[in-house]
Amino acid sequence: MIKNVFSGSVDYVQILDETGNADQSLFPKELDDKTLVQMYKSMSFARAADAKAISLQRQGRLATYGPMVGEEATQVGSAFAMRPQDIFVPNFRQHGVFMARGYPLYKFYLSWKGYEEGGAQKDFKSTAVAVPVGTQMPHGVGVAFAQKYKKTGAVVVAYVGDGGTSEGDFYEAINFAGAMKVPLVSIIENNQWAISMPRSRQSAAETLAQKGIAAGIKCVQVDGNDVIGVYKVVSEAIKDASDMNPSLIECVTYRMGIHTTSDDPTKYRPDSDVEEWKKKDPISRMRAYLSKNGMWDDHLEERMVQDDAKAIDDAVAQADAFKPDPKSMFENVYSFVPDVLKDEEEKAIHSNFWQ
Ligand SMILES: Cc1ncc(C[n+]2csc(CCOP(=O)(O)OP(=O)(O)O)c2C)c(N)n1
Ligand SMILES: [Mg+2]
């Protein structure tokens, strides 16, 4: 006897299309005009602050940096869906989430200058930036398990790249989430590339979302350049996760820029691909939607660009003026400084290096 014991499917969601027209039947009712404008401003600000980070790096004023240009809707849409109590678990590219959740920009620049004081702080609901690919996922599911155990009501929203979904850490985390029913929303920021490795060579699966099927969790694919679609899908996932139903969301987006400041993508991808994706730009489609609906015009745009430039310049000046405390290198890693590091701490504090 042979009988089918399982079949699965994955829905794709898009609300705002490439030309800025919205599917009203899916439009989230709670998004009023003011919030929609804020979403647009938040994406624009993230793009401008991201571009500034690259220019600082090129001047030797910032360390290696991986820009997020092109991925604004995935990051801002999901950040707007999070509630204040929810905890965000980043990899290394979710700059727009940090900014949309109110992380001070000068601290953001400090962290990419390499100062400990700029890293995730105890009063900001996130874990630290994780550069080792995928390692944030077991942390995320662990933090989510703790929320369930302590009955805090918070949900954890963890991000992973398309490349990160090939790591064992990713599968272990989503499997644990399904088996233990923890409040975790996992977001795949599928920007089509893991450095020079294209999505097509990373997995034979038609979607990355379907990786969640084997973990027994809900999986959805969404147009990751549609800020409203991302907001809706993540909002629903957060609601489900509050009821201990974890899920996996694949945001289909594109890394329009370099992988990091030490990468040159012209060596491995044709410019024509980038040109194609520019037509799906998340910011211009939201601007088109707002303009069509009388919420935005050139005058407002001009004012926003000026305001953003000033806020960014102020943050850069504040970060440049910062004087680091050598003790900070020894904080926030262990709950107490182990003996082996005490010597080093003493030396660091009394070193001339900081004068
Ligand atoms: C465990 C591990 N292996 C390799 C690397 C080098 N590395 C840094 S980013 C990256 C690609 C990650 O691709 P993806 O998960 O799609 O995220 P993206 O950079 O596209 O945002 C690699 C291989 C690393 N940091 N950690
Ligand atoms: Mg990627």
C-alpha cells in the first residue's frame, strides 16, 4: 500500500505592487495615514544612514560594514509589526530594524566603529549583532523559550539570511521552536545572495519558507520589498506566536549593494540583475502609493531629506566625539569578569593608549 501522508504548500503575499498600487482586500485596517508616512520616512532614513556608514568606512572612520540598501521594507515592515515588549534578534544586516525601533543613531555608528558602548544595551530589547552566520538562531529560540517559561508575553523576532538557512543552527532552532511551541517568529531576509553564492545554488527547494514545513510550523513567503505586506504577515505571526504558535517567514528581497565594504559584486553578478531589482525598489513604490493617495509630495520629500541629513550629521559628530572607556571591553560578555581577564582589564585601564 502506498498512501500520501503529507502534502504542504506555501502562500506568497503581496499587498503593494511595484507601481505602488495596493490590494485593498488585504490592506491592514489599523495602518492609518500617519503610520504609513512614518513607515516611508523610516525606510528613507535607514537608507540615508546606511549610505553614510559606507562613506564613513571609505574615509577610515568606520570598520567593515554590510549595507542594507534594498532591504528596507523587510526591516521596517517587520519592526513596525513588533510590540514594545517584543525582542529582536539580529544577524549583522538589520540596521533598519535598529533604527525603526529607536536605537540612537550615534550608538549605531559607535558599534560599527568597534566600540563596545555602541553594542546592544540591556535597556534595548535585542541581542547583540551576530556575525557568525546562523548562530543567532539558537540564541533566539532560547530567548523565546525563556519568555514562555517566565510568562512574559513577549515574542522573539529572529532574522536570518538566505545563506544562514543552510546552517545547522537554523534547522535546530526552528525544529526546537516547533517541538517546544515557543513564541518565536523567524524571518528569512532572502536578499538572493550569500556573498557571491546565489540563492539558486544554496538550496534545491522552490522556497526557503518551506524549510519550516518539516519543523511543523506555519510558513509564509512575502514580497520583502512591500513594506505593507511584510508588516501584515509579521503582525499576524506575532499574534500567533503569542499563542505559542511559532512561524517562519521568507521575505523575498534583494541586496542592491555590496555584501560588505570588503566585497566587489561586479566580479560575480551582472549589473542587469541590479537594474531589474531597482524596478521593485521598496522605497519608491511606497512613495508612489503615498503620492497617489495624497499623503506625500515633493515639498515634504525635500524637507525630509534635509531633516535626515541633519540628524545623521549630528549622530556622526556625537560618535566622533566619543571617548571610550577601556572597562567596557570587559563588560556584557560574562556576568562577572573571570580571573584570567582581570589582569588584562587592569592593564587596559592603566594603559597610555587611551590618553
Ligand atoms: C559561520 C560562518 N561562516 C562563514 C562566514 C562568512 N560570511 C559572512 S556573511 C556570509 C554570507 C551570509 O549570507 P546570508 O545568510 O544570505 O546573509 P546576507 O549577508 O546576504 O545578509 C558568510 C559566508 C561567517 N561570518 N560565519
Ligand atoms: Mg543573503
